Amino acid sequence: MIVVISFQSFSQVTVKNLKCEYLENPIGIDEPHPRFTWQMELEKPGSHQTAYELVVGTTETGVALGRGDMWESGEVNSSVIPVLYKGKELEPFTRYFWSVRVKDEEQQWSAWSEPLFFETGMICQHNWKGKWITDTYDFNIKPAPYFRKEFDAGKTIKSARAYIAAAGLYELSINGEKIGDHCLDPMYTRFDRRNLYVTHDVTENLKQGQNAVGVLLGNGWYNHQSTAVWYFDKAPWRARPKFCMDLRITYTDGTTETISTGSDWKTALSPVIFNSIYTAEHYDARLEQPGWDEPGFKAENWRNIMLTGSPSQNITAQALHPVRNVTEIKAVDIKQLDENTWLYNFGRNMSGVTSMKVKGSEGITLRLKHAERLGADGWVDMSNIDVHYRPTDDSDPFQTDIFILNGKKENEFMPRFNYKGFQYVEVTSDKPVDLTKESLTAYFMHSDVPQTGSVNSSNQTLNKTWAAANASYLSNLFGYPTDCPQREKNGWTGDGHIAIETGLYNYDGITVYEKWLADHRDEQQPDGVLPAIIPTSGWGYHWANGPDWTSTIAIIPWNIYLFYGDTRILEQNYDNIKRYVDYIDRNYPSGITDWGLGDWVPVKSVTPKEFTSTAYYYTDALILAKTAKIFGKQDDFEKYLALTEKIKKAFNNKFLNRETGIYGTGLQTEQSAALHWGLVPDELKEKVAENLAKRVEADNKHIDVGLLGTKTILNALSENGYPQLAWEVASQETFPSWGWWIVNGATTFYENWPLDAGRDISLNHIMFGEINAWYYKGLGGIFPDESQPGFKNIKLKPNFVNGLEQFEASHNGPYGKIVSSWSRKGKTVEYKANVPPNSNASLWIEGKKIKVNGEDLNKNTAIKIAESDNNKYRLILPAGEYRFEIK
Ligand code: BGC
């Protein structure tokens, strides 16, 4: 008998970067239809996925073999991610495994991926067992409360999870050890509408037998004791911080036990004698209670807790990249200013905290003043950042931690419930103490979003400008985007949408923005109006909340859609965008609106508010119309498309001189905003662009714009025939320009153009940050394609500008790493493009003689020439790595 053994042949195709809900193996998610994403590894040019098969199941072994007892997608002929879970209803507190395999263009299947997992949390409010607890003090008392409970875990523990929700901030410890490496959990939300809970895997922290759980609560934005112009101390939700926790233990025998917050917990005041998210933290080491969170502690003077109400009826999972102390930064320099004062310089501006280690006698008090700049006398100067602070006495100095030593061993202090914006720290002691350069360490703290983009060039100022914008972007990302990490820490909407592309080219921010848009929905009035800052305690519904700022509701979801190809955020916010656009339509039936702030912090010229606000109104209506189309809502699509036409007509009738092609008085913001937001009639685009170019030349190739103009000026030039001029403006190093800050030592972006401006002078604002995104677009030419979003198709329109020898931009999009890079070799430009597997690129390129990977363009069979006209080409590039020589 002849036995024929057939081997199934697997091709090289493999998948990588598998994520669920844009997180790696997340635990504690409440989403009923989690999203799955992955990338293919490039096996050969043109590789792409023709089908996938995805399984979800309760056993790792089953899933590894391609069997899912929860869901088997079957073979789906699609190459698009994300894929949505469509299986059986997910149970709470359950780990599900998943695996995917993909079929390539040669009909070869990859192996099943190593199983990954996601784990559900509460799923539903009624699964909470714990009660909300607090202590008996009112919200004015300063010290932060400790809470503790001991319990006996009678059997061998298989796994354990802590689910903890807090109004305010918490630090959780078990058996004397802090749990996790997150900072400032849970993230800030509108506490009376929605609260976040965090899930921790605490399997390793518990032991069979006696255990102790400790919780320290901070005020955060919930109990804002500091007083400033936004009235957070008057927030309608304000109360003494509280929390609710379920510690769910699964034993090896399969049984579960939940240790919950309830009346048997004890509380006491902690050594954190004051904490304010806005100003600082004060710590008295003399009040430490060693062992307070360990078993066997004698909690003699501890009090009973108080049961209290839940802050809202909506407690949901915090499913986003956490805030962490991401980068440790050592002092570059220390100077003794007088007998008891030292100045630490950390060499760069940042958001975060410092950690002090010091030995000294009992009662010595150190004051650590954090500031962004020094005064002429060489001491720290806070006058640029404390202007909106309204202290009622001197007990809560701005950005100043106070640390009292206990005289025992080395004392260590790092605030737990605060962060600051700073480069310098002035440490003053009331008695002699020994400090060295190593006594103080800084931590750059921010939402720990993975980096997805980078830019590098032969121009050092460009490289530093790119890095400084990123430093400001991250300094302003704390689970919601802020304007600045020192003076305000407010979720200013305008700053948020202007920076969205800079954010998304560089960082994997989807989880943070989805959360922030949920904050938007919590804040929106029934009539559609949004506040200028989100979240808010109520401030911002009266001022600064016109479409030039609160268009976040449309612009953020739209950009997430473009960068990720994911419609969920548009779906979640569709009605909100509609309510918002309808509000403007009802109140400004002419199509022209002057509701807004205008071109904020301009260099000199001021564009009328009704010009910029109407441009944003148009943008929102257009996003709404396009979204309606995506979702097949034909009536809405037609209605809002008609609205965009009405607005455009009114706008052009009012501002455009059709003879001259000049908008208004022809300012940089006017000409460029009309072009960038698509308001210019097609036949006049060239003329309007030419007038913009003339204006810029007349302005000595320097910017004359404010915030809204920074979004449009470089893009409008480079996308309308003037990339060289755009580069000349972008690369200026004299006032007013971004380079001017950099050559004067900036490591972050500023809030104002002159270095000696009298107001609006934070040194860490992201609002002028669009130039960073422009490097990717205007020089690298990397654009998402609206018709195939998520960089399924990549638009590549590089500009090889004169005066720059070499440039490279890369972006790791949903399908993989896109690279666009060029350099000059004499008269030849060498251009390299990487197109990730399972995607294509359209490349616009110009040259008399073009070679690809060593051969003539015309001879290359992989590349399709879609258009060619007078040495100008539009090429279709399948996945692969390309090297062009262009003459
Ligand atoms: C903030 C800005 C914000 C502006 C709007 C300022 O105080 O720092 O970034 O957009 O107010 O008015």
C-alpha cells in the first residue's frame, strides 16, 4: 500500500502587532463589540491580505488551533481592519483568547497567530458588589485619607483582579506594595456624569492567608481646593474624595470570593497633608504610619468609614493608555543660591513631578518651587504661569511642594496627586541640609501613548522643532488634551483640534481621543452647545466656545477616521455633531457666524472672527455630510450637503473679491484658511493661492497669523503650488517663527511669538504645533486618503524643497510603517518610499528621467502609471520598498 502524505504548505506570511481595542492584551474592558487589529509582515512586494479568519474562545489551547467557542468569523474576504467582535454575548470578569490568520494574494494562509487575550471587566453596573466609601470630614479638610482592610484568603489563589473606581484620585497598595505603575488614576471626567474604574491584575500581590489592602485618596479635579479663575472649587460635584472597590479572587478550586469596600473598612489621615492637582502637594514624613497597608498593623486610632452615594450612575472601564512617569530626567546643573537654597536645572521643559531623597533632622521643611524660567536675578520666576491663580492665603503656594522630614533614615518624597510644568526647581530648606545634584530627579509624566511617527532631516532646527512640538504635545496629554501643564491644565477644545494631526502622525492616540469625545458628550447641552474647556465644572459655556474652538466634536472624530479607518468614533458622536451643527444653523441662518474667539494670539494682523468661525462652521457641516454618506443616511447627506453649499456661498459673497481673488483684506489667515478648509471656488484657487504667496512675500516670508492661521498657512501654500515658499516660512529662524524659539533655546513650544511678550506666555503650549504635522505632509507628503482611510491607500506627495539636503518622515499606521524619505545627490534626488503590506500608495512625482529600484520607470512592472503629463506622474505603488532616482 502506498501512503501519500501531503504537507500543507504555509507561505511566509505572518501577522504582528495584534491589538484589541487598540491595546495589547487589555484587562477590564466593558466594550460589548471589541475591535481587533493586526499588521501583516511584508513577505514580498505587493503582499496583501485577501481574507482573514478570526476566532475568540475561552481556552487558549482551542484558540491556538483555530477553534473559538465564542466566535468563529469563518473566512471573510476582506483586507480591512479593524474587525469587530460579533460572537456570543461577553460575560463579565472573563478572559477571552483570540487568534487570527490571514490569507495572502497567493491564497496561502498564515499560521494561526499566537493566542492573545482580552479580559472583560464589570460589563454592567449591577455587577459591582462594593459600596462607595469616604471618611467623615468635609471637603475643606486638607490631609488625604487612608483606608484599609485586612482579610484572610483561605485557599490557594489562581488569579485576582482589583476593580477600583474613584471620584478623585487613588493609590492602591496591597501588603505594603503599590499596585501598578500608573499615575493620576482614574482619569479626569465630568464626575457627576461618568466615572472611570481601573482594573489591576493583583494575582502576584496576594497570598494565601492574611492580606491587607490600603487605599490613599487624592483630590484630583473632584475636590479642587485651590482657587483660580475657572471656579473648579465651586464644581457642582465637589465633595470629599470617595471610592468603590471589588477585589475579585479566583481560587485554584474554581471558587471566587470578592473583597469589597463596605462598612468594615477603617480610615485615618495620611502624611499627605495637602494635595492639589492644580498647585502642588505637601507631605509630612513625621506622620508616616509604617505598615499601615500591611497585615497585622494596629489600626488603633483609625476611624470607621462612611458609606456614601455613587458620584454618577455611569461607572465605566478606563480603557486607554495610562498616565505614567515615562522618562526619568536627571538634573544637568545645580547651583547654590544662598545658604539654604539650591537651583536645579533639568535642561528641558516638561510636565511631571520631581522626586526628592534627603536626610536631615526632624521637622526640617523643604519647599520645592517648580518653574519654567528664571528671573534676571537667577532665581525662579513664576510670573508667566501663576497669573490665573487666586490664592486666598499663603498656605498653598503655586507649583511648590512642601516636604517635612522626620529625622529618621533617608526620606523620600514624590507627589502622588499632582503634576506641574517646569524646567527648574528651587529648593529651599528652613535649616541647613545637605543636597547634591542627585537629591532631586525629575519625571516627564504624560499619557503613555506609543510613538508612531518620526521625522529626521539634515536641518538641526527642523529636528529640534519637531521634538519640541512633541514634547509639548505629550506635556499636554493626561487622558485629555490640555493647553498647558502649569497655568491651566484645561482641556481647551481649540488647542485640541488644532493639534490633532500632530498628535496622530506621532502617537497612537485613539484611546485618549475616544475618551475625550465621551467627555464631550457628557458636557454637551441639549441644544447642542459645548463648553470651551472639556471636562469643565461649568465654566466655558459663556465664552470662547464658538465653532473655532468646539469644532472638536466634528474634527477629532473625522481625523481619527482618516488615521485609523475606524468608524466607531464617528458613529458614537454622529448625533452630537448633528445637534451642534443644527444649533449654529438655527442661530445663524444666514450661514455666517461670528461666534468664537478668532485668530488667537496673532503675530500682528487680526482676521475678523466671522471669517474664521464661518470657516469652521463650514468644516463641521461638511464632516457631518460626509459622515452621513458613510453611514448611508441619504436624507442627512443631502440636507447637510445643501447646508455646506449655503455656507460657502454666503462666505464667498461676503468675503471674496472674485475679480482680484482676495479674501477680506488678503491677510495670511484669510487667504490660507479659505484654501485649506475648501471654501475657494475651483476656478479661483490658483489666484487665491497666488495672492497668498504675494502676501507672504510681502511679509518677508514670515508668518503673520494667530492660532487658527498656524493650522492653515503652511498647508495652504504647500498644497496649492508653493511648497518652496512654505518651507522658507517654516524654516525661518528670525522673529516671528517657530525657529526663533528654537534658536533661543526652547525645548517646548511657546504660547506667544515674541520672547518678551507681556501676556499669554506659557512656555509649554501645543497650540502652535501644526508645523510638526506639516513636516509629514508638506515635506514627506504622507497623507491619509479619505476614500480608503487608515492609510489603506497612502497619498504620497513629497516636496523636495531647495535648501534642505535630506528629509525623512515615517508613520506606523494601521497597516504598518510608511516611510517617505529623500536626499539630494548632486542634481539627482533619491526618493525612498516604504508602503506597508496590505496597503497601496498613490505617489505624485515629477522628473525628466526617473528610475525605480535601478530600472527605468516605464520598465517597472510592479508600479502602475495612473497618470502622466509632461514629466508629472501619478503612480500606484503596491506594498514594497522603493528607491527612485529622479533627475
Ligand atoms: C489658553 C489657550 C486657549 C485660550 C482660549 C488660554 O488661556 O491657554 O490655549 O485656547 O485661552 O481663550
